[in-house]
Amino acid sequence: EIVLTQSPGTLSLSPGERATLSCRASQSVPSSKLVWYQQKPDRAPRLLIFGASGRATGIPDRFSGSVSGTDFTLTITRLEPEDFAVYFCQQYGSSPYTFGQGTKLEIK
Amino acid sequence: EVRLVESGGGLVPPGRSLRLSCVASGFTFDDYGIHWVRQVPGKGLEWVSGITWNSGSIDYADSVKGRFTISRDNAKNALYLEMNSLRVEDTAFYYCAKDYGRRGSSFVGDYWGQGTLVTVSS
């Protein structure tokens, strides 16, 4: 199975700053089939990015995704207060569909 | 509005069974695959099982294979997860999630339910 490793575990930033979250796959993810979710406490995950770089419906353009080989990146420009949450990556290129362990984005 | 509502969670001793349900509305249910994903409170996400729009393809995580059975009733807009031989490590919130792709066969969860808590303990 494809193992996804997210870094850092916790990222402390201030509103208005830029956040860069990483997700590294243990092997090639077929067709860059990777998504990013945002999860807030006591809430279900919310789809942000699919296909490594496509924004889901209603997601602001300050969220963007990119890929280089087996390294996937979620970038949030100009952090808003509502962006502080936990972010998970997940690959859907091959079963079992695996998730990274998450990055907590907290207010500095 | 797309809605997914899980039910059936609760406290159960190890070795017993439980059946989860997920009722969907707001979209053409029989056009989309649906999946179960679980999460230990405060921890990460684990994909558990998925079923395609027509039940033609069903898949499980190794951790539940042979113990859990996923099924769906398109006439009732409902998804089920029959969980047998439950273990302490199955304790988690269980979410049902709709696949993004119409008649697709992978998993991009664009809509999720609120989750139902399963606690396996003696």
C-alpha cells in the first residue's frame, strides 16, 4: 500500500501568513490522484483539492495544490482565521486508499 | 442540499456485532460510490470500505476484511456496514462519504456525514 507522510506535524503561523504543507508518498501515486481535506474539531473532513491541484467547489483560491514526483504540497496564501485546522492528504490512485497522519495548522 | 446521516453506533463488547446505516439525500444516490472511513477520536483517518454505484465492485481495508460487510439499497438511498467480531481497535467514529465521481470506482470524498461513534469495550 502507498504510505503518505505529512510534514510538519504542527505548523504555527499568524493570520495573513503563507502556509506550506507537505505530503510525501512512499511510491508513485497513479495519475497524481491525491486529495487534501481540511478538518475542524468535531466536524467531518471537507474536500479542498483533488487530482493534486484541482480546487473543489466553493474552495477559495488562496488554497492551491501542486506535485513534484512523489511530493505533494498544499499552499494556503494569506491565512484567514477560519483556516486554522487539521489538514489530511489522501491518495485514491490505488486501493487501499490511504491517508497521511495530518498536519495541524495552529495560530501562533 | 446533499446530506448523509449515519446511525447505528454504540457501545458493544468485543466479539459482538453491530450494523451501521447511512441514509443519503440531495443527489442521485444510485449514480455514486459510497465509502466508510473511520477515525479514532483525536487521531487520523482510515479508509474502511467502499462500494460502487451498482454494487459491482466492493473493497475493504485489510484490517476489516473478513469481518465487515458493506452493502447498499439504492431503492432506499441507504448504505450499510455489517461489523462482526468487533475488536477494541475498531473503536472510532465511522463516517460515510460520497465519492466525487459519477459512476466512478475510486474514492474522493466530496460529502461526508457527521459520523457515528462505535465503542468496543467490555
